Amino acid sequence: MWLRPNRALSRRGLRRLIMVLAALALTTAGLGAWQGNVFAPLFALIESCAMALALWRAWRAGDRSERIRLDESSLEVRSLPGRRRACFQSYWVRVRLAPGNGHGRLLLGSHGRELEIGAFLAEEERLELSRKLKVLLADVRGQQRR
């Protein structure tokens, strides 16, 4: 399974949004400068750069994802773009929903270790993922008993 956050904009859409917002800010600053506020264009330029940087960083946060691989012997979670990797024995891993800071946390635990997954997902998506993982783990455990 690949877990990825939803993105509202493509890269092209983000560039267009930044250009439109910067053009509006600079147009308004130009009108302010025409009426005597000579510092308005400088502040508009600084504001436009800060706004573009903030939007770009927020958009880049959408690159993070998690890959979950389950087989008969293990459940592996890889976080991307980083290199964090966690492996649990599929028979012993437990899926648990716990309260968190304003939203629920989906935790995988085994042998005293816990790992939060899907922190970037909406609450309903986390609940659905929890149910799906529980079903898949029950299927794997059933196969191991046979």
C-alpha cells in the first residue's frame, strides 16, 4: 500500500497561484507608490517572496508518503522521502487507534515498539486504513495457522 496526502494543486497550478498573488500584491503596491508611499513596492516584494516560500514549503510537504508491505512473515513500513524503515513480525503486530493532539493516531505495535503511520491522512482515511490493516493481518495470521 502507498499512503500519500491529497494535493489540491499540481506544480503548474502552484506556480500560477504564486504568480497571480504576486501580481496582485505588486499592482496594489504600485498604486500605493503612485499615491506617495514609496516603500510599498519594497514591502510587496518582500511579502510576495515570503508568501511564495511558504506556499512552496506547504506544497512540498505533500511529497511525504509511506509504503506498507505485508507478507506472511513481516509487515514493513518505509517512510519517504526519508529513509526511515520499521519492520514488525506480521503475526505479533497490533493495529491501534489512540487519541492524539486534535486527531486520532494510528499506531502499529509489537514487542514494546510502536510506530505511528498515516499522520498526514484525514481522520476517516485513518479509520479506513485501520480496518483494512486489521483485515489483512487477520488473513495473514489465518494462513500461518494452516
